[in-house]
Amino acid sequence: EAEVAQSPRYKITEKSQAVAFWCDPISGHATLYWYRQILGQGPELLVQFQDESVVDDSQLPKDRFSAERLKGVDSTLKIQPAELGDSAMYLCASSRTDHNEKLFFGSGTQLSVL
Amino acid sequence: AQRVTQPEKLLSVFKGAPVELKCNYSYSGSPELFWYVQYSRQRLQLLLRHISRESIKGFTADLNKGETSFHLKKPFAQEEDSAMYYCALSRAYNTDKLIFGTGTRLQVFP
């Protein structure tokens, strides 16, 4: 069964450094999501793409976070500069359409900012 | 604003006992409700959605608009049901994001 791929699995960085996460959705899935999950909380949407276009980035801290999906396939989420409060699990998910279709999640990237 | 509340962080039961994981939501419109599950060392995955009206792994959930609830139930818990369960909401008929609750960890003891 096809899966959403994410890398790296773990990332440790110092505050003020730049970090980047990569996500490759299931082939043919037009919608891609980046969620952040802080320990003890549920996932919170950071950004949603429909093909290469941003549909929702209302919760993305745009002063330090950026996301792109240039060719409408894989995506990169960047943080610059990282802050201590950014320590969390970053989850990528994809779905066939943007109309509440079933979301398939990746394994996530666990970020620790020291 | 939409919100999902899961009042229990941890629910512990013995094998064979009934299980009910509570989920309440706040949304004035017409919602779509989901239950996602994460087993140990596995990815977050969809368990069921209310519009499907189906039973998955013996679990069912009924949307009660009057009580704004979507509780997950299973009559006889199994050890393999031990996992983290998240209730989630999105606005129906809309290209909207999923809003997750904080999750309930279910522990089923032998």
C-alpha cells in the first residue's frame, strides 16, 4: 500500500538555526497538509495545498515558517530561525481531493530545538 | 470557532469490558465528524467517519447534533484496541481543515 513519505524522522537543532522538512505524498493525491502536534495535544493544521496552491495557511507563523509545493507533488516546510517553542512532531498528510476525503498521514518528523 | 473536546486523557478498561470514548464539539453549522487512531509505533489513520455509518473493528460512533457529541463505542474491548484516539471535525460541504481534539489514550488490560 502506498504511503506518505517524510524525512528526516528526527531533527535536533539549536535555536536560531534553520530547519527543513520534506514530504512526498501518495501519488495522485492533489491535497497536501502540514500539521504540527505539540506533546499532549492534537494535530493542528499549519498549511494546506491544493496542487501547488496554498488553500489555507491561516495558522502558519509566516514570520519564520514557509512552505512550498512547487510542482504540486512533494513539499518542503522550513523554519528560520527555529525557536524553543517549535519543538513538536510535524506531520504531513495527503488526500485525493480537498473535500474531506480520507487523510493519509506520514510518520512525521520529531523536531527538538535546544 | 470550531472546537473539539475530548475530556478524558486516559481511559483504562479490562478486556471484554465496554468502551466509550467521549467527544464533544462546538460548531453552529453542519459538521463532519471523524475518529482517527494511532497504534503504538504506527501512523495516524482514519478509524471511521460519521457519514459512512459503518462499524470498523467493532467500533461505532453516532453523531448526536442535539448534544453536539460523537462518542466512540465498542461493546467488548480487546487488548489490540489499546491506542491513542483522536476525534476530529470539519465543516461539511467545504474544503476545510480537520480540527482535532487532544486525544484519549485507551489502555485495555488482559
